[in-house]
Amino acid sequence: MKLLTKSTLYIATLSLFLFFIMGVIFFQVLRNLSISDLNRELGDLKEVVEVYLDDFWGSQIGALPGIDSLSVRPAGNIVQTEDIFGDTLKYDVKNEQYRTYRYLQYISQKGEEYLLVRIYKSTTPTDKLVERVTLMITLMVILFLAGIFILNRFMFASLWKDFFDAIEKLKRFETTKEPVILGEQDIQEFDELKQVLEVMTRRLSNDYRELKEYTDHTTHELQTPLAVIKSKTELLIQSDKLGAEEMKLLEAINTSVHQLSRLNSTLTLITRIENRQFTEKEEIALEGLLERHLELLEEHIGLKRIVLKKHYQDGGKTLFMDQGLADLLVANLLKNAIVHNIEGGCIELETGPQSLVIRNDGPPLEFNQEELFTRFVRNTRRTGSFGLGLSLVKKVCEYYNFIIEYSFDSQKHTFIIQFPD
Amino acid sequence: MLFCFKSKGMQILIVEDEASLMESMVSYLGLEGFKCEQASDFRTGVGMLDRHDYLCMLIDLNLPDGDGLDLVKLARENKSESGIIIISARNAIEERVAGLEAGADDYLVKPFHLSELVARVHSVARRTHMDGGEVLRFGAIRVEPEEHTCFVDDKPVDLTRKELDLLLYFMANRNRVVTKEGIADYLWGEYGGDYGSYDFVYTHLKNMRRKLVDVGCPDYVRNIYGVGYKFSLD
């Protein structure tokens, strides 16, 4: 969730909650006020009615000012010592509808007679007032919220601008590896962030450059003496003066130098991947890639009489990655499937919309399955292997966020690579 | 002499700052009859670019006083038609592409086999100085590389692409001992080693020998104490 969305959501939730409570309280207070107002008015009217009843009781009842309706009848056996206030619905003949009224009921003694008097007062005007006031307050709340939203948005954009700038620059750091330099900050927190980022990226940039130089130098410095040893050995082998014993010694030197130079170049490659020195990306058709490497490995597959089973999905999967790393990934997986296969075994290749499955026959691992992708872990029987192939595969997968899984079931090794969208 | 480059001499220019490696290359190429001009730095290399009409130039990229890549560009700007092979410790694809784009014909990563260097020199020289249709002979064997055909006393031999490449490799390194690692690296590149065994080399070699012997060709391949093989008439 975005920062703006989240903060807006918090503000909206809190203000709606507060305004709801405030609204309820306000409505209650207003109602109570208007009711006590009506009660007081009815009390005043009671005196007018008393005077009126004294003078006119028994004669025709005329209209009294301020009273909406009045009913007077013999109290019978109703006993009531105090005034009673209440609400009721009465049919209004003029408007042909029921209306709410507030009334005051009391017993009035006129000579021997006890009269039950009810004075009615319409509540419609006060209800209308409460309604209007509530409406206005609701309107104010909406306006207030809209104002807060707009203010929040503008404030957000201007306050956090530097922060978003910093994020953009940090994203670019991934490719350029140049220290992130931010402009002047007038907000203290961002100024601190700026300083931390500058120091951090400058150090990262330095480390990266030094590591790169180190890798470059090591490769060069190691390759050259290796090249010398290799070439001298080769020249020495040409000599006619050497016997079988000397030749055997030379053979051992030759093999070791060969292994050493392979080890050096593979370790260099791993370092280069870890340093994220592969930034070129291109579209690569997975099936085409597999076929090309299978062709290169034709002899190796044929020599072990390995049977190939291919299940390619229709349409074909396209990868977006560095060509060299794609080659490395597929080459090492296929090589692994061939080298650890049995005579006359089988290799199954399966491509799906988001996955590649490579399955091969072979004896179970001699070591813990968790160590499979670790450097220098290998079957002890095999010589001339460094156990770096699958470590390279893992590195390439990590580089592109591919998920690689290994399982062993009924004498078959299965590697599944899942490609993210 | 296996190849006869009539229009050219057999001169090769080597620009390499590592004296010991330079010495090895000069010795091995000398065995093949090539005459090597040596430059140990960029400045000397520039001065020697025009001295001869070289058959091939071997240029190291990391020179103490300059970038070998500029030397390649300079040679091409001077309209040099010599074959150029870059020899470098740098193995990144971008470096290879940059090298070939600058005008080099081939790119060889250190450390390399001298036998592979010679095979590549022959191959580049053929590409740059022959107009195709050339014929290579060794004893009873006749190979037309452009046509991918091989004959023994005018009888065609049906060799696969890899077997023919192997034969050409032997012919370029005739009378020398070549190691199985060298063969593997030359024929399979990065697929060569790392398999723990060189069975596939033996298989190819066996097939090639059998096909040649079957049509009456003497077996020119000799096993040298398990170190490697020698391709020779005697």
C-alpha cells in the first residue's frame, strides 16, 4: 500500500469515527434542549388555560393563542397529582396526516368537578429545526473531510518529494553504482536520510569498484602464470629426450594446471555474478536455448547411450536475461544431468508456461540434499570436478529471482526452475 | 610446409608483455616454421604494425602502456589485411564482442594450449589469405576444408564435422605431441573439460582413425606415453 493511501485511510477512519460520535451527541443535546423548551412553553400555557377554564368552563370553547389543541373532559376516577408530559400522534384534519405532538396532562378542580386537561403543542417546527441543523453539520463534515484530503494530497506531494527523489536515485544506483547525491534538504529527518544514504552508497560504490578491480587483477595475475606453466609444459612434452617416467610427471602437471585454470575461471564467473556485473538483457527462447546446448552435448549424450524425452509446451517460453548467463544455466543443468546419469539412462526435459523441469536417472546423492547447491560439494568418486556447476546454476537463479527446487524419487533426480512473471 | 602462403611470408607479429609466455609462443610457432616479430609493449607494437605484411598478428589486450584493442583498431585503420587473434586473460562475452567488433578475427582466452594457438593461426590465415578452394595434404590424406571433404588416395572418406575438425587440428600440429585436454578444448570449447573423463575424445579419435585406416590410409596417430598423441609420417 502506498504511503499516501495508507495515511489517507487512517485520517478518514479516525475522522469518520469522531464525527459520528460527535454527531450523535450533538443530536441528543439538541433534542433535549428543544424538548425542555416545549415543556416550559406548555407550563406557561397551563396558566392561560386555567384562567380560561375559570372564566368559560361550560360555555363554548374558542381558539386560544399558542395552543395547537386542547382537550378537556371529566377526570372520572383517574387520580393524578402531578403534571405529566408526553409525546403522541394526532391526526391533523387540515393536512390529512398524523403529526407528532408534545402534551401536558393535569387534573383541574373546578368547583366540585375534576377535569382531565391535555394541552397539545405541535413538535413539527422544532423537528424541522433539528433536521436543518443536522443537515448543515453533515455538510460541514463532508466539506471538512474533502478539505483534509486535498490538503493531505498537496502537503504529501510537497513534503515527501525529496523522499521519492531519493528512492528514484537509489533505484538507479543498482545499475550505475555511482554514489547517490541528493540536493539540499530543509526537513531535518530527510537531511539525516540524505547523509546516511550518501555515506552508505559512497562506501558501496567504493567496495564495488575495489572488488571489481580485485577480480580483474586476480584473474589477470593468475591467468598469466597459468598460461606460462601451461605453455612450458606443452613445449617440454615436444622434447625427444624424455622417457616414459618424465612424460608421466608432465602429464600430472598438465592435468593439474588444466584443472586449476578451469577452477580460476569458474570462480571468477561466480564473483562476477555476485557483483551483479551482468546487466544486459535480451529475449531468449527457452526451447531454442535447450536445443542448441543439446546439439553441443550430442557426443556426450551418445557416449552414455542416454535417451532424451522432450515435452515442450506449445508457443514456447521466452526468458528475458543475459545471453551468457542463460547459456551458463542451461549448460550446467544439462551437463549435470549427463554426468550423473547411468549408462543407457534417461533425461526428461519439460517446459511449462512458467517452468523448466529437468529429470535424469542416477544413483542417490552421497551427501545431504541441502548441500547440493553449495560450492565444492560433490560425489567423492568423481575426480576432475569441483562441484561448482550447480552452485553457478543457483547463483544465476538468484540473480533473476528464479526459484530452483531439487527432489529425488525412484532413482530419478528432478530439478524444477520456476520463472517469475 | 603444410600451407603455402605464396603472397605472404610466414611472419607473425606477437604483442605480449609477459616475456615467458612470449618465449613459449615464439618457440612453438618456430617449430611450425613461422617467423615471429616480438613487441613487449604498446609503443613498440605500434611501430611494428607496418614493418611487414604479417600473416597473422597475436595481440594481448592488457599491455603496460596501452590497450591492445586500440592496436587492433589501428591495424584495421591502416588497412592491414593480416589475420588478427586477440590473446587475453579477460573472458567476458562483452570483451570478446568488443574484440571482434574492433576487427579481430579470433579471440583466445589465456591460458591456452599452444597447439590450439597454432590451429587457430592456420585457420585465420586460411580465412584471410586464401580465396577458398585450397587443398591440404598430409601423406596419403587430402582435405578440402571449404568443402568439408577428405580423401585418401582419391577415395572419399566420410568424416563427421567433429572428426574433420580433429583431423585438421592434427594436421596443423603435425609432428607435435598434442594433449587430450588440448583436443577437448579445441573441439568443444567450454564443454571440453569438467567432465572428469575424456572418453568422448577417445571415441572421436578412435572413429576417425578407423575410418581412415578402412580406406587404406596408414595410421599416422601415435599414442605418446598416455600424455597425448602425435600425428606424423614416421
